[in-house]
Amino acid sequence: MQNDVYLNTVGLLCAAGNCADSLKKGLMSDNDFLTNEDSFGGNAMPLGMCKEVLPIIPFEAPYWHSHNNQFALAAYQQIQDELKQAIAHYGADRIGVVIGTSTSGISDAEPAIKCSIESGSLPENYHYSIQEMGNTAQFIAELSGVKGPVYAISTACSSGAKALASAKRLITSGLCDAVIAGGVDTLCQLTVQGFSALEAVSSEVCNPFSKNRNGINIGEAAALFLVSRQPSGVILRGVGESSDAHHISAPEPNGVGAASCMRQALTDAGLEAKQIDYINLHGTATTLNDQMEATAVNQLFGSQVLCSSTKPFMGHTLGAAGAIEAAVCWLMLMDEQGFTPKHRWDGQYDPAIPELNLTTDNRHDQAFNYVLSNSFAFGGNNIALILERAS
């Protein structure tokens, strides 16, 4: 269709893979990718840490030098050839940048603040702007030379998905012809210990929808898409957003907000629930989130649609989660054989929550046409994306 918006290509980095191909292989393997780590303070816990050697920031100015921007650069380098073609075709002023994040450069601010407390002054090479939420988006714009709208979205765990939704709106409204969009979040003490203080983390690999689930694993990731009307890749067919504002951290227990955003995504896509082939669950493995999401999914889709959570592979990557999980869906739809990520858990479904059809293997008999991906955040900030296989 003339008005279709496509996720043309993706660059990514997470614990389970350092590019699209390696992530796909990771999701199809039985390997464990989480690392038992205590370097972020407190007790050791499984974390979705990336072990790759990161590229060096190519600018001297200290306000670009952050771990978060190195992650963004690693993802950007994987799509830069396609982006150069887009700039040549559309012009730099017609291409924007939207990045979701919740940490920005906080991991670099933490040692700087410690230095200030201990010595009375900040390190010479530290610049406070690295922890501004818009810094990574500005960095990508500076790196690429694009001149369109540049901004960040920071809505906790829905940020990366909302960046993709924003990219679609920028294109359909005529403000941009292409957008670099996605999410980038890196591990830091603030988030690891913050979630620990909420008693939301697990001391084992997370166990979504099991009766034995006991919390999340925090992770880090970057996923950047080139989004445009150019018919290649995967179609971003539908977007649904809601804000139930039930509680600052706990989800609305009956899944009202979650159901609302999924319903809106179906309406936006012009689809019926029965047409969805697979759902990437938010699936954090906390007691309340899994209960809420199972209720909402079962209400709209019943118990037959294939589902899984990929967080046991890469951890909950917070501001990057919606983007890296959209990348998982992108990989599924680009696979002609019907690749699906297996739901990794102990197999003991919680009888107290509505039934879901969790995947047990990585392949099925036919390729998928439509997949839905959920992202739910603090404050009841919810989003669902529907992606479609391009013909």
C-alpha cells in the first residue's frame, strides 16, 4: 500500500547477539546468555550484559563520550550503508532521529559523582550533558549528519517501542521521509539497585508465567531501525497506546490498559484478533505483570495464539526493550521458514492465571504474516506494535 511504513533494516546489540544474524542464532540455541554479576553493587544476580568490544566514539567533545552512545554507535554502524542511501535519496533535512532510553549516560555519571564526593571535583573529561535523555538522539544526528526532527522518548520500559510509533507518525504526517528510530539502554547501579529496592529482581534466570516466577533480570541493549516508506524489510502495520495510570510501579491487575493498547493496535492495523499469528509478550516474570498480561491476552486472543517472552535470553532491557523485541519480531517475519523464539522457562504454568499458548520450539510449518509485540511501563504506560510480513 502507498501509505505503508517499513522497518527497512535494523542494527542491534544485546546479551544474546551483536547483530541481527547472531541474535537469531542465539534465540534458536540452548545457550545461556545472562551473566551472574555483582559489579553493580549488592548481591550477585543474573544480568543481560553485553560482552562485545564497543566502538570508539569518533568525536573529541566530552559531551558525546558515554557507554550509552557506544552502544548506539555499535547499532548505527550496522545500518549506516542503508542510511547513506536514504540521505542521498531524501536529503538530510528529511530524515529524523527518535531514540528511547531510560538511563542515557547515567552509568558514566555514577563514577564521576563518586569522584566529586571523594575528591571535591568532577573528572576533567566529564560533561553533565551525557546523562540528558536527549543526548543519544543528538549523538546519532551528529554522527549521521541528518537534519530532521531529533528527540528522545523516556517512558521507562515502553520507550523503545514508542520511538518506533513516533517514527511512523513523523513519516505519515509528512514531516520526515525516513527516521532512525529505536532504543538504547545500558546497565548502571541506579537501575540495578533501584529494581532491587523494589524487590522485583530474581536471583535466578527469570521464569515468565511459571508458578515459580519471582522477578526480573535487568539487561542492556541497543536496537536502531531505519524507518521509511521504501518497500523493504517489514511493515509497521499498527500501533496502539494507552495510559491507565493505575500505580507508579504496579500494573493494573485486570489488564485494562494492556487490553486497550492491543485493541487499538488491531484497529489501527485494520485486523481482527484471529489474524495475529504470534505475540511477543512483555513477560517480565514478576507476579503482577504476568498475571495482568495473561488476563489481557487471553481476553482478546483466547488461548490458541502462539506467545513467548524473550527476556530469559537478554534480560529486561528497559528503555531498549520495546525496540530490541520489535527486532525479534522483525527477524521472525524476515524468516521464510517461520522462525519463532522458544519460551524459556521451567514448564510449570501458573494455574492461577488465564491460559496462554507458550511456544515450545523454534520452528513451525509456515511463515507468519502478523505478529504483535507488547511493552508495558511504570505508571501504566502501555504500547502494542503490530508488524506485517512484506509481500
